[in-house]
Amino acid sequence: MFGTRPGHITFESHLEKLKEPVRPIMVDLRKFVTSLGSNVIEEIRPHRIVYSKTMNFRTFLDIESTTGDSLMLSIRYGRGTLPVYLKVVTIEDAELAKKQIAEAYQKIQ
């Protein structure tokens, strides 16, 4: 399910603010996260994109563009745990983050 209601902020509006090579990394991360399961919810917010599992309070990933040349990921493994923060600048950074994102998706209750 995707948060693309008319009149609201779109994923593409976030992409427009990103520089290369971060723009295609963001698209790749989105494809990866939404492929984790049919219960992934994407919520587009003004300054970040939030992914949750079936309900908004089961958020496992926040993606925010800091300066247009990097992404700051906040990965949550559960409601009672502190998030892990990762800065993504390269494809290699994104590949390392995917392992943690998948693990968080599996663990979030």
C-alpha cells in the first residue's frame, strides 16, 4: 500500500530534492522495502518517508534526505528499542543497510 493521495506530497517530490548518486539509491531502497511484504505501508511526509508494517505505530524505517547528497536512515527493531541510525551516500552503504532493514521488518511486532 502506498501513501499517494491526491494533493499530498509525493515520492517524486522527495526525489527532486536529491542529487546524484543518491536519487537512484532512494528508488532502489524503496523497491527493496516495498518488496519485503504485502503489509508494508509507505507514508510520504514533508521531510521524510516512513515505512511501517500494517499499522503506523509499527514503524521500522524512516528515510530522510539531509542535504540532498545523502540519506539518513532510522531503523527500528521494536517499539521498546532505540533506533539505529545509518548515513547512506553510496550503493555500498545502501546494500549494507538492506540487511538491517530486512531484519527490522522481521522483528517489528
